[in-house]
Amino acid sequence: MQFTKENVAERFREIEKMGWIRSVGSRSNVGAVGDTLEDKFGIKTNNLPIANAGPWELKAQRSGTSSLITLFHSEPLPRKAKIVPCILLPLYGWQHEEAGKKYPLTEMSFRSTTPGNRFTDRGFRVSVDRTEERVELIFEASEVEEKHSEWLASVNRRVGLGQINPQPHWTFSVLTNKINAKLRNVLYVLADCCTEKNEEYFHYCEAWMSEYANLDKFLNEIERGNVLVDFDARTGHNHGTKFRVRQEAYPSLYMRSEKIK
């Protein structure tokens, strides 16, 4: 299938008319709504950092969800420093909630959904530096909430309370390449869902076609707290660093966005 704007829209209309479609994944699979949509487009599921329908990226969510939309994965620079497993996790991590249960007692965690308009309760924030042309992860000990005082004391013992060194960051050029590869043109679809005999079904009922994402809009949404950086690592396993967006802010990343009718 040639994925032009016109036939992507037409294929969505055909899928919408199919009504309820059985999920290709398990009920516990958050990504099943997207995998099922790709299946109906005839696309083999992959993890490649490119659009999954030629010039169009397909994104799908369950209607009414408050979940963030994953835009792309990107580990912070400098890469040689292995920032997440070698700096953030051992020097700024905390005991995993399943330590001593599912995992060994020594299991550590570094999980942080990090905005650009405020500090998290552990003192992390994403900052856009337009002079240096990069997005940085910063740490401010004075912003750590009292409930994490013991953790903060442990950070002080491990590494001190200054800035993270080396500074985790993403250059504008890296982000531009990611945006061009994954976000240039997107079909964003919402699906109603139901369960019957322990099987999940989707009805793909609304869709928007968004075009011409660019770096300036992306950076603006970071500063507004709508695009966040999501770290998810534990001892021995980094689940990957993701840039994610709030559902209602998705169209703001694009020059043009229109609903399919």
C-alpha cells in the first residue's frame, strides 16, 4: 500500500466502519491499541526509529485515557557516560518498591516523569537552553520535598548536591533528527474499548491528521510542561528514556492538524 495522505485517511474510514475489532495483543498490553491499528493497515510491528507508514506515523490511544503519548526514545548525551545506568541510577536512584519482594533487597530504581515548567518532588526538571542549543536535565536540591529528605541525604553522601556531572542533555540537532524521523506527519487515532470473554476489542472512532512538526513547537511544549522526559530504569535494566506528550497538547506540536470526517 502506498501511504499517501489521501489513502491513509481513506483506510482509517474503512477501519472505523469495521466496528469492534479484536485486539492482537493481551489485555495487559498498553500498546495493543496501536498494534491492532497497525495490523489493520497491514504494517508489521517494529521498533525502528522511523515512521511506520512511510511518511506517516500511526499513533493510537484508548478513549478517555490520561496516559501520556510516547513520541520517541532517546538516551541523554554524552553517550559514552551511559548517563542512566552509570550516573542517574547509582548516584541519584532510590530503593525499588519491589526490593526484597520481586527483586533483591539491593534493587535500585530511577523513575521520573520530568516536566519543563516545574521541579519534580525529587528536584529534577528539564530545561531548554537556546543559547547552547540543547535540552538539559537539571537537579536542584533545594526543590526536593521533605518526604524525600532521607533520599536527599543519601544523594549527598554518594555524589554531593551540586549539578549532575556530566550534564545529561539532548542537542537540538539530535531532537530535530528524531522529530523528522518519527513525528513529521502523524495519524493520531482514539479508540473506544470493551472486553468480552476476556478478550479486548477496539472501535477506532476518531482520528486527526497532523503535519509539519518542528523543533520550535516541540521546545515550546517542553517549557509549558506538555512534553515530558520519562526515565524508567532499575538495577540491571534500563527500560529506555522517552519523550512523551500530554494527549490534549499533541496538535500543538504541528503546523497543521485536522480531524478526519
